[in-house]
Amino acid sequence: MANDKLIDLSKLKGSEVPERLRVSYYYNFKEHPFRHQDLFEKEGINSVVAVLGAVHDYAQAWMKNAIAEKMKSAGVKERKPDEFKGRSVGYYSIFVEEGAVFEPGFIKGSASLDKKSVLFVGKGSQVLGVNLFLDEGDIYIGENNIIEPGVGIKGPTIIGNKNEIRQGAYFRGDIIIGDNGTFRGELKNAVMMDKANFPHPSYVGDSICGYGSHFGNQATTANLGLYAGIFGKKNVKMEIDGKVYDLGRPKIGIILGDFSQIGCNSVSDPGVFVAPNTIVYQLSRISKGFYGPLEVLKNKPMEHGIIERSPLRK
């Protein structure tokens, strides 16, 4: 990496940010509108990296307004804590829209009444045997979602419409999910746009995944450097055109563009930026850097001699 003076990405104007770090390089909201596009266009958001630090506050503010609007409907009913005796603790409020099925596994509310969080469940959604943690933020579940028994959801979390969230999924908070997606893995501080498809065990942390993006089985992100536990957390730095940019965050997983795919059992290092329509083959290690668009990354050990072959001896 070049030894030039570090450039603080957070202090740049939007026009000064390299194209490879701009939101528009990865996500086409004109072709694929996203309900939470405002998150990417808030004041102070000068790069795709800046979005990661804004998820928490945006999600809480959006849910407050969305739930207040839903409360105007006569079809929304409050479910009292007395209904969940023996399977809930703390303070919380739950509102369920007519037509939803809500029978949770466990509910953890806030330890104090003045910090009580809210859960909203939209019509047509089925929330059965799900463990819900409302001690650190609200949870909003939109319409016609299927959330299977054994799922764990921590607030703040926004779930859009018509998603399938399979048994074993663990949402650790600061999560925004669009519509028509499939999930089974662990998510933390992540934005998953419409038709994002993560149906198998995986980890996606401090990441943004675009429209129609996909992780194969056991594909995963690393969001913190391997040596951070020994030498301390340090901000991710990226070189672009001979200039080095301090991204202002020690934790960055993957920025995955629209329609890009990560193959089975692949892993991305912290600070991987994958432009749209890019394919990563299975069993690949993707090191920090920029990839795509319209590129195929292949791990082909049999063709290139990475695997050693020797005869079997008795």
C-alpha cells in the first residue's frame, strides 16, 4: 500500500469521494427502488461506507414513524404482556395487525419502563416460536412474512414484506431487510435489499447487500481483522489510484452490489467491495479490495496446481 498521507474519507465532499466508494457504484435505485433509499441519501452520507454508521439511528427513527402511522388503523390490536406469562420478561409493547399470527417463543423487554421498546407485526405475517429481544430497540415486521420457530431477532430490526426467515436465523440488531428475501444465517449491522437471498448458514456483519444478491451455503464475511485481538482494532484502509483512504471504521464486512453472488464456502476479508453482476466461485478467499463489475472470480486448484496430489501407499 502506498505510503502517502492518509485521506480521511469522512471529511470528503461527495464529489471528492472516489467512484469506487460511492453508493451509486453498487446500487441502482432507479431500476430497483428501495423503501429505505433515504438511508443512503441522508445528510452526512458521502460514501457507501458512511451508510454503515447510520443504520441504527435511521432504523429507530423510521420505525417510530411507521408504527405511529400503523396505529391509526382500526385493524391494529395491542397484545398485553399478561398473554405471555412464563415466556417474557421486562417492559415492552406489542401491536399486531389483523390477519397476522403471533405466538412467540420468548420475549425480552427493557429493564426499565422509560426505555420500553415496541414490536409491530403486519398483516399476513406468521411469527411462531420466535425469540424476540426488545431490550435495545424496536422491531418492525411487515406484511406476509414467514418467520419460523427458533429464529432470534434483536432490535433495532426492520423486516419488510414477503420474506422467508428460516429456523436458525439470528438477527443481532441494526438490521434493515427489504422485500421478498430468504434468510437463515446470522446478520449484524447489515442492510439487505429486496430479493436478497441468504438461505443457508452464513454470517453477514457490517455489510450492505444489494438487489438480488446471493450467498451460497456456508459463505461468510469477516468484518474485523484477524490480528485485532492482539494489536487492537484499527480502521480499514483502502488504496485507490495511488491514494490511501482511511475508511473510519475497524469493522467492514462486504459491500455487495446488485445481482452479485458469493459461492458456497467462500469467505471475504474485511473491506471487500464487489460491484454489480460479479460472481465469486465456491471455496474462494476474497482478500480486501475492489472487484467487478461484470467479473468472475475463480478458485480452480485442480487446474492451477494449488492442490498437491500423491499416490496412495499401503
